[in-house]
Amino acid sequence: MRAQEMILGFVLVTCAGLAVGQDALGDGRALDSNLSTHSRFNYERPNLADEIRFRNAIATGNAPGGMSFRGDVGYRAPGEFSGQLGSDDLFAFRRDSMYSGLAGMGIRGTEALQFQFALSTGQRPPQGLVGSLTYGRGEGQYMNPQGVPSGVGDAATLARNPVADFEEQGTMMWALRAPSAYEVNRGYQPVLLGGEQVESGEVVGVTASSLRGVRRVEMSSGPTGSDELVQTTAGAMPAHRIETSYAALLERLRVQNEEAAAAAAAAPGEETIPDWQRRLIELREQLMQPAVPAAPVEGETSGAVRPGFEGPFRADAETVERLLRATAPVQGFVPPDALGVYAEHMRVGQTLLASGRYFDAEERFAHALTIRPGDVSAQFGRINAQIGAGMFLSAAVNLRTVLLSNPEVATTRYEGRLMPSGERLAEVREQLMDHAGKVREGEQPRLRELRLGRAAGALLAYIGYQTRDRGLLEDGLAASRRALKYSLDDSPTVEDGQDQRLLDFLEQVWSESPGG
């Protein structure tokens, strides 16, 4: 009897294993034929509860992707947030134009922080942070020939030759320096609304941005035209000598000074340098050398003569005369036909500067400086753009640096549209005079006021020289000296002494320059 029970149990266990094995692939319909061309899975009947919830979200205005009902149905969706917020101005737009979690971008500056963190950690920027606010729903984001992202379509991304025609819209890469820079210029990025071919055969489009409004753009120039292609070896950059304004200045100095007599008088094997180069080296050393003694002066000193100063600095008269003779107005930072990435950055930066887009122009000149570190033309382009953008401390620091390292460019004047517009310069002048006026004789200003007053005075003098405004030039130099005097009387540093010599040199050169 017991043996029969054991045999029966063994048979039942074996049969149960075979029965379970039949359902190893799920419900047994895994191999059923699927005739649908849209999915590789078997057709599933829609869930009625999910369908009701989705339709209710549409009716109550909570569906993403622009599918929400714009009216009021008199009731709210279950679980809808009903608290109080500071502002909901952009909620409807973001809800109707983006999907799901993308609607949270840009709240309290998080968009700019996401952009910074993504690139600083070696990641790609989140989609939607670079370019337009439109979210591309196709396989890829279409880029029209003008470089404006449309956000729709599945065409491959189009790009120009890097040495052909740089897009002026920028890439937002410069916004890594601060979230505020990202937020300030975010509204300039256009979105393509549509395009069509007109009767003349040209393709035109319409773009829109929150700050620049709706604009008509020409889109007929293709990205692969033969006139834009430069035949070079793969990976190689075209080799072209670019004649910048600074190079032209040095060439004029070289032509003015013949060194035949000095070379003939030199001993055999003795290395000689041209006289004009020697004069520039001496001038640079005089400006850079410390004007404050390294060791403290023993005893008491009168207030008439500060330690380390025997009087105003005066550069060699013949050197100044040669610099003034070699000066010529600058009409462009680089020649119009110059090739190369550096030239394109400079040319686009000049165009942006002329159009009043000072932040974008400053970034272009900064890119040019990464290609040619210390380039004088790029430095002055960046200085002029920073003045227009209101970056006064940065502009003053860069102006001091370039004039101390290259004092021969102090006589250079930038004409045409290489400076901010007249209206913008008038606004800048008022702001700088306000900063300079906060430093008064007989009062003890704060450290921030001293820094701004010193920078404002130098920039006022620079603008006065560039615009041939003698009164503004003198007022700027006086304001900078007034702010510098507090540091010289208190605890002067090496930089204070260099600034004192530089102001003396600029006053000498700019006052003797033709036209003031």
C-alpha cells in the first residue's frame, strides 16, 4: 500500500513539471503572428481607465505636447496642484510646447545651472538647452542652412565649413562663465517658425525669439556650396598670414627706422636689434618696473613726494614722436579676405560689435584669443565689446594689461564701427562718470568705490581719446589719479606704481596726439 502511494506521488510530480513547462514562454501566445507594421509586439486592447484619465487631463488643461483644452470646464483634475506660487506666467507656454519633465526647465535659473554642470562634467548639454526652446519630436533636429534650429523633421544636421562662414547666433558655449550670462542672452536665440520658396527662387524663413521678435531671414545659401568650400588636407587648417592692425603698426615702425648704420658699426658676431625695437623694450621695462621700493623707507617722509617717486614719469620724447608718426586709424581688426578660424572669429566679432550684440562679440574675441594668445587686435576688440556690454572692471583690467605689455598701441584709434555705437557710448559715459564721481577729495571711500572709480577714470580717458573728446580725456585721467592717490598715500603696491607710470605715459602720449 505504501509503495503504491509513493509511485502515485512520483507520477503526479512528474506530470506537474511537464504541465508547468508548457507556460515557460508566458501565456503561450509568444509565437502568434503579428500583422501590425507599427510594433513588434502583439496588439493590446486599450485600457479604459487610462483612456478616461488621459481625456480628463486634456479637458482640464494638464495634457502635454499642446493637446490641452484652452477653455474652462468648471472642475479640476483629481490630484491637481492647487497651492500658491510666486508666478505662473510661463507655465502655460511650457506645458503646451514641451513634454513631461521638460516643462520644469528654466525655473529659478536651473536651466543655466544644468547647462554648466553638463559641460563641466564632460556630458552633452540636455536637449533643449542649446538652441531654441522648441523640443524636437522627430528622429533628429533639423538645422536649416542659416543655422536656426527648427525643432521638427528628421533630416540630418547640416553644418558649414568651419573656415567659410561662421554663424553669428553663437553656440551658447560662452555661458559657462556664469548662469547670468546664459539667462541674459537666452532670449536672443531664434526659433524657425517656417520657410517657403518665393517667386524669385530664393528660400526665405521666419524666425522668432522672446527679445528680438519675429524676423524674416534669407535661407537660400546652401551649406555645401562650392564657393564656400576650401580644399585642404583632411584635418589641416589653411595657412594664411593675417595682416592685423597691430602687425601693420609694427611694420610702419620698422620702415621708419633704418638700421644700416647700427648694423655696420656692430662688431663681427655681435647680435644687434633695430633701434625701434630697443626703444619699445626700454619703454616697456620702464612701465613695468616697480615704482615702490622693496624695503620700507626709514624715517618720516613728507606728503609732497611719495616713496619711490621722484616726479611724473616722462617717456623718451623721440620714442613718443616715432609712435605718433606711425599711428594710423584702424578701420578693421582683420582684412576682409583673411581666412582661418581666427580671422572668422574676429570678423564675426566685429559684425556683432557693430550690431550692438556686445556679449556675443566679447565671446567671439575671447575665442580668437584662445587661438592666438596675447593678440593685440583681439584684446582691443574684447575691450571695446566689454565697454559696450557694461563689463567695466573687466574692460579696465584688460586695457591696463595690453597697454603695459604693448605700450606702442596707446596711440591707436579705432574708427568706423569698431567701437560701441554713439548712443551706447553716451549711456556708458553717464554710468562711468557716476562711478568716478563717488571718489571725492577729503572723503574716505570704500574699497569697491575706489576700484570702480579707478577703472571708470581709465575707461573715460580711453573713450575720450577714441572719440577725440579732450575734456572727457582729461576728466578721466583726473578721476583715475584721484582714486589711485588713496592707495599711494596708504600702502602702495607694485601695481599702484605701475598704474601711476601708465597714467603719466598716457597723458603724455594722448595730449600730444594730433586731434587730442
